[in-house]
Amino acid sequence: MPRLIRRRRLPPGARVVRVTATLGSAVARWWWWERRRPDGSGRARLSRRLRLAFEQLGPTYIKLGQILSSGEGLFPDEVVQEFSRLRDQVPAEPFGVVRRIVEEDLGRPLAEVFRSFDPEPVAAASIAQVHTATLVGGERVVVKVQRPAVGRLVRHDLAVMSWLAPLLVGRIPVVALGNPPALVELFADTIVEELDFRLEADSMLAVAAVLADTGQQALVVPRPHPDLVTPRVLVMERMDGFAWGDTAALRAAGIDTAAVLHAALLAFLEGVLLYGVFHGDLHGGNLLVGRDGRVALLDFGITGRLGETRRQAFLRLMMATTANDVTAQVEALRDVGALPADVDVPAVIRDLNLDRPPLDPTTVTAEELTEVIRDLARALLGYGARMPKELMLFVKDMLFLDGAMALMAPDIDILGEIVNIVVYFHEHHGERIARDIGLDPTAAPVVDLSGIRASLGVTDSEGLTYRELQQRRELIRRRLEQHDARRLRRQRRQAGPRRGARRSSGATPG
């Protein structure tokens, strides 16, 4: 992967011509005709043009769009909504191509392995598509088959992306929100792993081992068939259940959706904090809820894996957050890789105003909040902050689980839930946690939610349901939208006289 994404002085082959032309045309059309729309829809229109361009460019860019679409809270809402269309709009490969790949990789005719094989896929994504089948022994399975030549195309596209990324820094609003070269590196690290299904099968077994070791019954992982796994073919147990988020069907079946979400969150955190392995792409399409209330995890192409140093840093970060220990939080972020190893921790705390009471965003104007966000972003970039792969996957998964509360448990007391989780980890894993990060195993856990309460504008005597939190977020969103609309009106008023002056100065040559 480092070879694929190295900085190049010259364009990497003919593919760069098509990519540059397609993306450049999309951005240019937006720049000239849609950038300053009076209705404030400029960013949404840019997102749409980029989504259409990604579709034209094929599997690699479709996969990148799918990752962007699952980054709610990390990327602008317009980007997430527009690129979500790429999740289920990828044309399937003909069955003849699928048959050829399966028979080549398994080394046997289809009929020798499967009693039946549905030629119509149940899902078609950018890298692979999935078919239902029945083994000759009678077991119901699903078969994941990689698209032909996708590996070669991905490698060419990564070379192109690594050449283009530095040129996009600060060029357009959506890209300016992040670091394009770092995003390419993160994307490459993710997609290269997905090209070998043996790695996915190994990740399935690793997560299943965590669940077995903790005795966790809330989640279940489909069993891969070791003798039917190749780089391009993965045969696994078929799972059935309700779609994640279909709360009406779940509740009609007598399933406690709040309990399902609570158990799934605990199991996820155990994998991250205690074992350093977790499903890295949680979204509604990768989860099913069985009639027994257990959640089936699907598609392990993206899996988070933490070395021991970073796992312990994640654990310290969670403990420091619940203890309201700002210094320990910044030190943990440094050890996770979000800040340089030699960063001056006291200076970071001072420059980011972390030593002051948290700001309640519902009590300030949109202009003040915008300025705070800009100052924070500038300060972080000045310190060389970055989003390592594992942290990005963790944050993305937590944002998904956060959003799931709106459907599964809107009336849950968020602050009470945090306390319940801390108590659970102390009772079930207290000795191990104390050993990992050097605490007294007999001491009770420190829970100080004052920082979280202050940032949410909640007094010590109040709780906060997720429904109430959504209302606060909606208030902030409306204020920011009104601020943007006022800014656009000022820009149009300032631009109007200048355009009029240019027209009048050239209207009468005599």
C-alpha cells in the first residue's frame, strides 16, 4: 500500500486523464453555474455532481462514496445523503461471470459444491456481490463473489488519487473539511484489505472469538466455511432476521429495541477496549436482528484492529472521558495517533481552551459558534492533528450507534446510560482494566459527568433523553443555516454593485 499511494511528480498513466476530466468537469460546472445559488443549495449540488462522477468512474470511487455515506457526523449532511445512493445502485455482474470466478477459485464445478445457487444476487456492491445458495449437504449459505478485474482497477485508481489529492487541498468546500492526502491513505488502507476475502474470514473468526471469550450473547457472527474461502470467494452461514431500524416489526415481535441497542453497544465496546478488534463498518445494511433479539453482524470487509499500545490508549481515553480528566484525554489521543508523539500536551489544552468550562452551543449565537469551530480547526491543524484509521472507524461506528438511538431508544437517559456502561465494565472487567492501565483494582470507578453535562447545558439535577438531545441539535443546525443564509445575502449585496459598475463602465465607449 505505501508504494501505491506514494507521492508522484508525474501523473500515473492514462487512467488519470479520465479521472481528472470527470471530476474536473463536475467541479467546474458547479463552480460556474451553481456555487452561489440564492437558495443556499450550492454544497448539495456539488455533492450530487461528485456522486454522479463517482458512478461514472467505477468500483473504486463507488466504494469511496459508500464510505463517505456512512460517515454521518464526520462529513457534511449533503455529502452523506447524496452518496448514500451509491449503497444499492451498483449494477450486478452477469451470472456467467460469477459462475466462472467461483469455479476457478474453488477448483470444482458449481454442482459439486452447491445443491442450488440463485443466479440473482441479493446484494451488489462496488467490490463484490452476494448470492444465496445451498450446499450439497443441505446447509443454507450465502456466497460473496468479487467482481472481475476489480483488484487491478483499484490499484490504478489509488495511484491516481494519491497524485490528485495534494492538488485538492483547500480547493473546494467539501474537500477543505479534511486532509485529502490523509483521506486517500485511510481509504487505501481500508480497500486494499477488502480485496482478499481470506482476511475478511479471519476477521469474522476474530470477532466471534471475542464474543465467545466474553460470553456475550447479544451479537452473532456468521460462520465462514474454511474450505470454501479464497481471495475472491467467501462462503458463509446464512443469517435471517429483521432489518436494523425496523422498530415497528421488532416491537410487534416482542423485541425490546432499547435492550437490543444497549447490548450491541456493550459488545462493541468490549471488542474495542479489551481485545482491540471490532466491526469497522456498522450501518443498517450490515445488521440484522433475529427473532431472539440477537444482532447478526454482516460484511467484515472493513475491520478495526488495534495494536496493544493503541488499544490501551483507547481504554484510557474512555476512562478519562468519564472521569472528566482533560489531561489524560489529550495524552490518550496522542497515543492513539491523533496527535504527534512529541506534542506539548499542556499547550494543546491551553490553545484549545480545554482548561475552561465547556461551551453550551445552545446558548451562543451562530456567529460565535462558527468562530469557535474555525479556531478549533485551525489550532488542531497547527498541531498536526490527524484521524488514524482505527479512530475514524471507531468514531464512525459510535456515530451510527448514536443515530440508532433515535429509532431504537429515543427516550433513554443518555447520562444514566453512560453510568450504566461504566458500572458494567467495572463489575465484569474491573481487574483486567486496572491491570492494563495501572489502576487500583479495589477502587471504585471514577465517574464525573460534569464536563459532559456542562457541554450539553444540563444541570446536575437533570437527565437528558436522546429525544431532548436531538431537539438541541436541531436548534443548533437551524441557527447555523440561518447564519449561512445571512452570509450569502451579504455576499450577493456586495457583489451586486461591483457587477453593475463593470457593466456601466463598458456600456458607452464614447
